[in-house]
Amino acid sequence: MAKNTGNGYRKGAVTERSQFQANNGNWVKRNAETGRFMDQKTSGGSFKGVRKEK
């Protein structure tokens, strides 16, 4: 189970999720089981602890 530490990093991996960078430059989080989009990060950078799709 992934847990935020409050010190700018996450301990553990986020399971059953992946992320990719959309055409507009934002990172989008996807549910690995259903393939549905979950969230889009607009503040820059990628989601912490979520694996990246190739």
C-alpha cells in the first residue's frame, strides 16, 4: 500500500494504476483494470509512485 510521508515522497508503489503524458503535456492517470482515465495533473510533473506507460 502506498502512503504519503509528508516529506515530498511516497513510500511504496501505487498498484493497479499507470500514467502517460497526453498531447497537451499533462500527465493522465489510468486504472489498469478497466482502462478508464482517473485523473489529470495540471500542476506539472508526473504522479508520484505511479508507473509510466511506454
